[in-house]
Amino acid sequence: MKKTKTMVIIGLGLIFCIGLTAKPIDYPNNPSNWIEISENSEKDLFECVSSNSNETQVKFSLPGYQMETITENGEKYQKITYWNEGEFTEVGKPNLPRFSRFIAIPDEGSVTVEVMGYEDEILSDIIIYPKQPFQSESNPEHPPFTIDTDFYQNGGTFPERIAELGTPAIMRDFRVVNLTVNPFQYNPQTKELRILKNVELKVNYDGKAGENVKTLHRKRSRFFEPIYKSTIINYDFVSGTGK
């Protein structure tokens, strides 16, 4: 049962990830609100620098973001978005984008992530728009504005971590883990938004066992090659093709 659930989750993740692109494309909302980070405009969001049985090194480069002003109850908020990527789901907390990709990892062992370096900038005197409740099609009525008042008055930096790892899972021929980068961090006390333009990461592999160990080995199907290539950022290394 556990393996079935794991495969279902990975399957759903693939449906989402196949549509992702590395660079921003024609922004579907208001291009005039796009704030470009010019030095990263031609870079991939995620670049795998190296990958072996001990570690995988990744560079994250943010090419820009969309920022729009929304007024609620007389207060001006800034909403930060990035098309076709994830965002935090905690209603009332800062609504900020986050970026996730799969990394192929050894068949067994634990996995950790380290931030090796970064370049950032600070936007001051800013209030980030909070995540709002989901508006269902069955109830088209616009829900009331929601804000976590305690957080905005007393909270610390959100999110706390620059990078996170999900639980290892099996994607047919590979054991993978979801790497998430949080390039926006907001502090409501100082009203400062920290933007991590470039982040250098190292994913470490250690020991035996670990969660969702891969025990089944079979000949790799060429049918899944395009899926692996578009969803696993270190695929060129683990597929044996090198780079």
C-alpha cells in the first residue's frame, strides 16, 4: 500500500512538472509588473553543476518576479508571484512563490541539503499580501480578506529555510527527492523582503537504509526518457550520458 501511494504522488507530480520551464516565458497576467533580474535573464532556474554517488551540486538563479499592489481595508500590500511555480499554502501568511524540482538520488541512504552560498537583495518598507482562502467553483462568492494578524504583528522571518527536501520516493526507474528553494523571505517586524537572486546548494547522500529504499531494478524504458529529462534536474549525470 505504501509503495502504491508513493507512485501515485510521483505520478501527480509528473503531471505538474512536465509543464514547467526553466526561464520565464510570456507572462500571462500583466507583463508591466514583471521585475527582471537582468544578470539571470538567460540562466536556467535550476542548473545541476555536478552529481555523483556522494552529492549533487545545484545552482538556483532567479530571473525575476511579478509584483503588484493590492489594497485591502485601506492598507497597501505587495503580491509577489511567479507563473507556473508553487507557493505557500498557509492561509493568512505571506503569499510567496517557491520553486521545486526532482533530483535522482542513490537507491538507499539518507539525504540532506546545505546552502553553500547565495547573493541577495533587500526590499524595505513593504507589506507582503497574505495567502487567501481557496475560492471553489461551487461557491463563487468572494471570501473575505484573511490575514494572520498575530504573525504580521509578532512573527519572525517567513519562511525560515532557504532550501528544503521532501521525502524520498520512487519514480519507476529512479529514487528521487523533491528539492524546494524559497528565494523570498519576509520579516513583518522590519517590513523587509529578502530576495535570494542566486543560491548554491549541495544535496548530500549518506549511509544505508533511509525512506523508500529502491529494491526493484529493471531495464530502463526509453518511453519514459523525455519525462525523466524534463523533471529530474541531474538526469544527464545519472543517465550515464554525462554533460
